[in-house]
Amino acid sequence: MALQPGIPHQLPMGPNLPWSQEAAFATSYTRPHKPTSKPAPKSIIVGQVDQSDALATTPQTKSESALCASQVVVWLHSVVAAICNILTLNGVLLPGKKLSATPSRPPKTAGFGDPFNFLLRNHTSGSKTDPSTSDDDERRLRHIPDYVIEYAPYCHLFSTEEYWPGIMQEHIDHTTPYAGSDPAGGDYRDLNEGNLDKLNDFGPKTYLQSNDDPESYPEWLGGESNIPGAPHRSSAPAVLVVVDKGEYVDAFWFFFYSFNLGNQVLGVRFGNHVGDWEHTAIRFKDGKPEHVFFSEHEWGAAYRWEDVEMYDDKRMLTYSGYGTHAMYRTAGVHHYVLPFGLLQDITDKGPLWDPTLNLYSVTYDPRTDIVRPGDLTPDVPTGWFDFAGHWGDKQYPMDDHRQYRFAGELHYVSGPTGPKWKNLARKEICEGSGECHIQDVALDNVPRVFSQTEWEWLRRRREHRYGV
């Protein structure tokens, strides 16, 4: 990896560095160009949508002035939301003063316990069985309801994606387990999807450290061989986790990638990490879908079933953002706000992925912490599910030549934890522990102001996700 000649890459980096110097370093950093052996798959066309202008989400009948005005309004609203979120995060806007239209309330649980404390209590536990269950009970507990597959989502990947779906075992084969900043002791050449949870002996701050420099673009990191082909099947398995909560059944569809390419603010990219898990969750009541949750970075969005885009009479569509793989309800440009910047994801109708054609199905009971192979795939391993560590590198230190800080955000962060640690015990369809907002589709692209309770949940989520 090389930086452009003459840039101040020897600058001392850290939280006390003047903002102007941080910006000078970050904006002058040059990410190596990915070597290509063939043209990017921009010509991929799926369905009846023309890919020649996938990002043109505004009707051409609008005048340029009207389009400009609408963009300015959205941008101004985003700025105000960002400022309010920063103030709320720092305690300037107290619950009685916050500008959110929806009041917050204390965090709720599903009766299964706090997922963060649960992580600390159970990080050494592997797959467990309940000797008291009969064969009939086991069959029932492993059952994947037919309606979960009937209403399964399709996923549109971005047409010129650089980091396609990943295969968990291939990812494991190209990584080395680290306990914190040091290699884990022992011989782990036999590590696989079935025994990955034995790394839990090192605690939750365990990392699958890439054997290759991510900026050298190793082939396994890009996953190009896993681009869905006819009939919308990927070589990379999707993951289905079914959680029966009595009144409701939640079906979590997880999608794994070996690398997350972060977004840019003011031309500066941050948030890269090795390993990436995203999900779409569908909540069923009496066998019918009621709500859907799309995971997006540190948060996500929930919708009524009738408000999602449909592929056919029963199956919905979800869209994966370019690079970040954040999940969205529609194709287009999606603005979102982090505490220190304004960002946007881009989605389009690229290759269509049908997760039902190649999947790992499991059922999970958070109350007993027992995971079972689902009856659709009775022989799948489950050690990967119980793995409590991170599916990628630990956040690079500031003296690493690949690392920089910009406005409090880092170029490279730690890889994420796996599906088990995505609050599968949630009472509401939203992943967070605070108020669950069912999104108004009219406000789809307008960032809202988070409550102080929600920011606290986000802070805790970032701590356990990134291992800092």
C-alpha cells in the first residue's frame, strides 16, 4: 500500500490532533485501486428495470430548479438532525428538551435478558442440548415453518459491488484467531464452522485477523465467484435464524460478506472493516407477516409489511448498499446520519439473490441459549453461531499506515460480531432496546433525531461490536 508522494503521512495522529491536520491527512490518503482482470459487471440487468441509469430516482419531468430545491431541503434537514443528534449524544439536549417527535421510554426486553450482559455471561458457552426434551419436542424445536420460506425476501446486490457475498468457511481459512492484539495460543489449523466456538475460551474480544492485507485485494475478500447466477443462486449460503416467541415468530435472514467498504464524507472514507453481517428480519403473527426490519449500519428501519416492495404476491425485496451492504426497502440514494457526519448509501437493482436456494437454517431459543440445526438443513454445523468474537481484524492502531481519524471517525474499525449478538431476543421488531419507530414511507429518506435512550443503546452496541 502506498500513499501519494509528499503528503504528511508522518503526522502524529490522535484525538488531540488539530482538525485541520486530520482533514489534511485523511483527504490526501489514496486508497489503492483494485486491480481488475475484466470490466466491472455494470451491464448486469435484472428484471424489468433499465440499469443504464440506476441512480436516477427523481422523475425527469421535474425541473432542475425544483430538484435542486428538494435536495437543499433534505440536506438542511440532515444538517439539523446531525446537530441535534450530536447534542443529544453529549447530553446537551435532555429528554425534556429533545426535538424528537416521539418521546423515549426505558429500554425494553423480551424477557430473555439484556443482550449485552448476556454476551458477557455466556461468551464461554458453546452449543448446548437439553437432555429433558423428547424426540417429538426436538422435531418441533427444529422445525422451520413453511410460511417463513413462502415469504422469504429476495436481495438485490449493487450492480457494481466490489465485495460480494462471502463463504464463512473460506473466511475462516484465510484468517488467524487473535486474542486482543496477539495471536491466540494453540494450533487452530483445524478451525471450521463447526468448532469456531472453541475460541470463546479467549472471551468476546477475539478476532479473526485476516492473513492478507485488505488493501492488497485478495480474491477471497472480494467474493466475486459468489455473485448470484441463474436462477438467482449464490455459492455463498445465506443464514436463516428462526426464533419462536410464542405470540410472534421472527425470521432473521443474515447475509455475510468478507469485507465492508465504508462510506465517504467530504471525500474521506471511513468505517472499513474485515467481515460484515447484515440482516432483514420478518415478524410473523399467526403465520402472516406483520413487520419487517432492515439493518442499516448502527441502526436500521422497521416497516409494516404492506409498505415493503414486493417481488411477487408473497416475497418481498430488500436492497444491499454498495460497499457497506446496509439493507434498504427501495433502490436509490439513502441519506443517513452519524454523530459526526452526513452519509449516504446507494442501492440499485443489481444481481438478484434468492437466499432460499442455498442457506443454513437454525432455530434459536435465547432463554435457554440453545441453537439447533433447522429441519430444512439438519446437518449444518452451529459452532459459527455460538462464536462470541469478531469476524474480522481488530481496529488498527493509529500508527498503522492504513489508519487515520477524521472528525472522530476511523478509516478502519473492528470487524463485527455474528448473528447471535444482534439482539435476537428483541421484543419489538427493531434491533435497538429503545422506542421502536415503524417508519412512515413518506419520510423514508429524512434522517430523524434519536432520543438519548437510543444513543445510549448505540454507544453500547458500538462498544461490543467493535471491541473498544
